[in-house]
Amino acid sequence: MGKDEKSIKNLIDKFLNDKIEDSDREELSSLNEDEGFIDALTETSVKEMGRYNLKQKLEGIGNMERKKRKRSKIVKMFLTTSSVAAVIFLGTFRFMTSSNSTLFESNFSPYPNVYAVKGEDNKTNDLLKEAMGYYDNEQYEEAILKFRELSEKELSGFPGLYYGISLLMVNNIEESKSVFRNINSKETSSIEAQWYLGLTYLKQDSLNKAKEIFELSKDSHGRNRKKQIDEILKKID
């Protein structure tokens, strides 16, 4: 088994007692690839709680996550199998991950190019024009290379916003978060940076952090965006 039994017990205990952290989600989601996981879950959780109690507990968690969704016949069938705990456990996490992914995808779209490069031709402006040209053509990796030639100060406004979105589009999550955070709060692009920072945390399944970002920045947005944020917060809760 890839992980030691004590670590798996600890993760399962957190899950069952609603103490799971965002940092644990990816680890839990990958457990279905661990050959010893089903055996470990059976030997620990089923033994300690009893099969019926564990099944009831996991069903309750699954129902809360699914809310109004109806369970399929396949799920009902699995509830009677010997691997019931692992099936519901992993199924719940797959549902949680896919739900958050869908929530991100339904709210995310790249910010349109409204940035006008001002001033005479020089190295900085030439780089910006090239970067934005690539951005418009959805050639995000090429855009990133051009943005990286700019200074931190030059990336503190709208260029930084487009740079962060380009990074997000190629799944460079950590760097995109850093870029969004570094955009100067006095810049007009800063509120959009907060929106995309919240979405980035949502994509990463860091729900508590996404919620914090959205709640702190919501009042700075326009009416339509506020409504959009309210819908996201309802689904996160």
C-alpha cells in the first residue's frame, strides 16, 4: 500500500467527522489508485463503526453533497456490496471534485482584451503588443513567454491580469495565484484580479479560501457579478 495505515485512518476519520481540509482533498481523491485502500478502509472504519453504521454515515454525507440529485440504481446496488464503504467514500469525493470543477467552468471565461498599449514604440510596448496578440489568439503559452519578459511593476495592472489568466489557462495554478495577488490594489484591474483569484481557488478545490476571497471582494463588483458570486457562495455552502 502506498500510504501507511495510520495516515489513511487519519484522513478517513477527518472525512467522517466533517473535519476535512482543502489540502486533504487531492490526497483523498487519489486513494482509489492505491491497491490497499479498500482493504484498509474495510479493516479500519468498518471494524470500528460496523458496516451498517458506516454505510448510514457515508450515505448521509453523499446525500448532503448531492442535495437534490437522485441516486442512480448503480449506487443503490453498490450499497449492498462488500466494498460499500470504499465505493461510497470514493464516489462522494469524485462527486465533490466534479461539482467544484463544473462550478469553476460554468463561471470562468478569459477576460476580454480591453487593454490599449499607450505611448511610443519601445521594448516594453512591443512586448505587450506581442503578448496581447497571442492572448487574443488563445496562444497562452506564447503569451506567457512574452509577459515573463516584463518587470513586476509593468505587470501590476491589466498586463498582470492577462498574464495570470494565461497561466490559469495552462493550469499553472500556483503562479497564477501569485500574479493575481501582486496586482496593485489601486489599479482598476485589481477587482477583476480578485474575481479570478477566487475562481483559481475554486478550480483548485480550496473552497474555504475561494469563499473568503469572494466574500471580501463581493461589494466592489457590479450588480451582475455580485449575483454571480452569491450563486457560487450558495453552492459552496
